[in-house]
Amino acid sequence: MACSNVRLCTEILPTGLQCKGIALKCQPWCREHATPKRRARNASTKQLIATIPNMDSFQMAFTLWNTTFELQTKVLPPLHAYAIFEAAMERLAQLTEEARLAEERARFTLAQFEFTDNPSENNRLHVVPVE
């Protein structure tokens, strides 16, 4: 009995994982990724995900709106949308943490300096320890 080798599709999905589909005969891709249009869509999703870590909150909101619209109109496959949403969640968590730290720093700076009402001290700024 001859042993046949089963080849898997060589396409890397937007999630970063390799496609588990069985490659077509004489091609490196499965039926889903055999057309250049589908591979291009896959590449554009991967490119979008790569830009998400550098986005600000406005760009994130626009990306999420656009992704939701494309998912609803069936332009974007659900797994691609899921990968975009996952990357967006990570970036939004980073933006939230950065905003919290900036607010905490500002509060700390304001609490350090307090004006005194004692005229004998010439109304100088004084460092007040934060509790």
C-alpha cells in the first residue's frame, strides 16, 4: 500500500496561525486560499492588525466601526474580524492604562505643591507628602 503525504495549506491566517486546510493538488494553498483575491484579503487583514499597536483612540474607533460594518455586510470573514477585534482590545487596554497613569501623574504633581496662607512664609510653594 502506497503511503500518501498530505500537505497543509501554507497560508498564515490573520491570527498568526497556519491554515489547517488540505492543500490542493500541485498548489501550496487549500480551496479557501487558492484564489489571489482571498490571499490579498488575508494579507490586508494582517497588515491592518500590524498597524493597530500604533493607533490612537480616534483611529481605533474608526477601525472598529469599519470592521463592524464590513462584518455586517459580509465583506470581511468572521475570523478576520475576530483577529482585528482581539488586537484592538489589546490596544484599547494599553490606551486605557496610559490614560490612567497620566491622570495619576497629574494628580500626584498637583498634590505635591500646595499654596500656604501664612504670610510669614511669603506664600512659597511647599512639598506636601502624598498619602
